[in-house]
Amino acid sequence: MKSSNELRTLLRSIDHKSYPAYKSLAGAYQFGSFMLSIDHVQGDPFASPSSLHVEISHKDAGFPASYYARDCSRIALQDFLTRKLSSLFEDFNFKAKGSGKSGLMSITRCGQEVLERSACQITNTKIIGRFHIGFPAFGRTINAGELEKILFDFLPRCVESCFFFRRLDAKKVENTVFLAEDQAAIREILHQKDLVAFVANGAILPRKSGVSDLPLKDSIPFTSPAAMEQAFTLPHKGEITGMAIPKGITLIVGGGYHGKSTLLEALQMGVYNHIAGDGREFVITDDTAVKLRAEDGRSIRNVNISLFINDLPNKKDTTSFSTPDASGSTSQAAGVMEGVEANTRLFLIDEDTSATNFMVRDDFMQQVISRKKEPITPFLERARDLYEKAGVSTILVAGSSGAFFYIADKILQMDCYRPVDITDHVKSLCKDHTAPRIQAPDFMIPDFIRSLPPANRNGRDGRRGYGGRTGRGGSGDNRHEHMKVKTFGRDSFSLDKETIDMRYVEQLADSEQTNALAHLLRYGLEQVIDGKRTVRQAVQILYDILDKQGWEPFCSSYVPCGLAKPRKQEIFSCINRFRG
């Protein structure tokens, strides 16, 4: 490893040279109490900025070992440090002058959720911080003086103020770790007490706007109905009370604009921990929960949807169903089966975004169109068996059909953003009405032995195989080790010329998760999906590699800033939406 003085000498030697001379700076340099690595140098000042990282040993950083001993506290501390460095960079961003992205200093801009990101990584021996810097230039001529200012003044000041415990507000760091440990304690309590979700009294559920995830000011704090209120004792906060939703089928009803969907949206993001001040810090949902919706036009490959769709007029086999253009009902049927395949324990459904003919068929319609002529078995008739025989609970927002009252274990009415338990009242009313059919015969969960064929680029991008190049797999065959990755925000990404649409995977919290899914899918196509392994096996392999080896196997020569760990359920969703 070279010294910082060698970097300074090298930097001054290339001053006023053509911009590509910056590439000679790549490498690692010791800066006293931290190491700086220049991983990738941009091609010109108008290109994506250069990638760098710093490493600080735990001995030098000085954080208490208990703060990163558990995954929950380690991830929270990483998130805290990422936010801190982002804040520090704002004071120096573009203070160094030049053309294009000269002087840019940036790192991940975190949202309200606490995610495990490549921007900050705490290992057994050190802390790693990854970020971007725009190397300064006048036109395309190197401005070494401005980069020297960044690397030897701005950056060391930011690193010293962020990654060294003695320089931080110890109470803020402690509160961050303690909140994460309290959130983890609630997740453990959910399992122990057969619950699927918890919403603390005083939680702020409404968001500021459709484009802002910040809490809405002056909104009505959440208050649990007395019948569903439980108190838990947390390791740091002490006693907390709120609404505990049990396993089974919970129905959320109420008039328009009274908060039904707001509650469901809070629950669907409760699979992640949230930062202090978000209002949803103690809205905790089973971390395997999957939000279901209709998704017209999506691709389905080899999915057994026979639990819901059978006897199609064209005689097409629904035990291994494929289509490049699914209808709303077919896509939602596939979503249920893919969710069970992904080992979810809870479905979250909003009637507003569901296919009506998939959810329910009223008695009059069944008289007009006989059951023999209708290939769809509605969700209403499978929900009880999904819970009682497959262990999958459901929280459903409904507003148009009273049929769901007959299958619900708990019924909540949202009244001006306040939940009221109306279970007993509704069940008494049900006695005065004719019950609809709520259970269909022949319930059986398939074995989930489906596999996907290895993808082939021939005929898709005009190239023959890989033109003789071999990637990290070293084989040079017709697989996807050289697929070009491009991410389009949170909603989609492309591999070569194919776009994978993730718009309706509503529990993706951040575009960095989408970017990570692109890298995971590329690796999966290259190394894992071979036509023999089942989808379950392929996802488990990918998740185990990410869990045990980190980001390195999925990246090329260096790990960039800009990746966030998705849940296993989103990895399934990503693979299921790849058309191949």
C-alpha cells in the first residue's frame, strides 16, 4: 500500500495533463488513521463520478463492540454513519471547481427505511465507507490542485467527523442502536405470540404527499381499539402499547378517505425498520409479508395456478402455466402462488388494486354464469384454507363486498383514521344474511419444483455468445456474465436489451434495492439458474451468498456505492418478472 504523500506526488505530476491520466491514481493509500482506495476513475468530467472508499479499523474507530454485535444494531449503525457522511458531504459538495461533475462529493441519500447498503459496511475488523467524487477538470484537462483540496482537506475532515466515535454525539449513536434493538424485540414478540403485525399507539401513519415519505404534520396519531391492544416490554424503551394483529384473516373496512389504505401501506412497509422521527418506528410487520395486486401484462413462467384457475376453454395446462401477457386475475393468482413459494407468512391485499373477478363472485353472478363455465376460483374461497392449511395469514382492505365478513377473524373499521374493532357486531349481522360460498374443494399447495431454463442471449442482442470474452465465470459460453446492467430508478432495470418491470412490487423501498436486484439477477443467470435447480433453490443460493460473502461476488472489480439489500421475497419477484 502506498502512502498519502505518494498520492500527492503522483497527483501533482499529472496536473494539466489530459483527463485519462487520472486513471493512474487508482489504488490504495494510507492516510494516517484511515486507508483511502480509489476504485474506479471516471472517463471524463461529464461521466458518472469516480468511485472511492475508505477503511477504518475498529481499533481506530472506537465504537463499542456491542453496537455492531447483532445484525439489527450493525445495520442501524451503518445507516447512521451513511446519513452522517451524506450530511457532511453537503458542506463541501462542488466547493472544488471545474467543468461537468468536478467537485461533486456524494454518497447514498437514505430514505425513511433502515436498509443494509453498500455505502457503509461494518465487518469483523473494520468499517468501510463507499462514495463518489467528481475529479476536477477545466474542460478535459486535469485540475490536480482542486482534487488535492478534496482528497487532502475536505475528505479527511468528513471521515474524521463521521467514522470516529469520539467525534460523534454518543447519545445519538446509542439511541440509534437502542431503537433497532427494540424494533428487533417486537419482531421476536410477533413470532412468540402468534401475531403478524403491531402498530404502536401514537404512531403517525399518513405521509406528507404522494412524492414524499415524510410524516404528515398535524395528522391524527394512531390509537388501538381496546379489544386488540397489547402491551410489550422492550429492552430499552420499556413498556409500549398498541394494536396487535393476530394470525388469521383480518379485514379492514370503512368509508372512503378514512384511512384504510393508509394503514395497509404502513403495514406493507413495516417489513423494514424506520428511523427515529418517521412516525412508523414501531409499526412492525412480519418480515416475510407480501403485498399482492393485479399486474396486467406481466410475464408468468411455469407457475402452478391451478388452485385458482382451471379448465380453461383452450385446455391450457394451469399446473405449469406460462404467458408473456397475463390478465389481472391471472397475474394475481400467480402472485399468490409465487408468494407461497417465497415462504411468505402474510398477504397484504387492497381491493382497490386487485382484480375483482379474482377476489370474489357474488351469488347472483354465479346463478347467471354457472360454476362449470367459470375457470376462476376466487380468493374468497381459498383464504381460509391458505391460513388453516398453509399457515399464510391475510390482511385485506375491502369496501365493495360484504362476503369477506364471513371469512374474517378480525374486522376493523377505520373511522377518521381511528380503528374500531367491529368484529362481534358484524358477526351478529352475518347471522341475518345468507352466507356466500367461502370454501372451494381440492385445496392443495404444490411442491414448488418448478425451474427456469438457462437464459440465452443468442438472437436477443445481435451478438454470438460473448464474442470470445470470458467473465468471472471464465467459461465464455452463451450465458449472461457480461450482461450490461442499467437501473431506471426504483421501478425497473435492464439487462442488455430486456427491461424488468418492478413497478408493482410495492415493497421495494429504494432504487438501490432495484440496482442490487439487477446485480443479483445477472449473477443468477450467469452462475446459478441452470434449468435443473428449482426457483426456490436458486433464490436460496443467491441469498446465502449475499448473506455470507457480501456484495463482492455480485460486482466486477470493485463494490460500488449504490446497492441496498432486498428481501428474499423481492429476489423471487425479480426472477419471476424476467422474461428470459
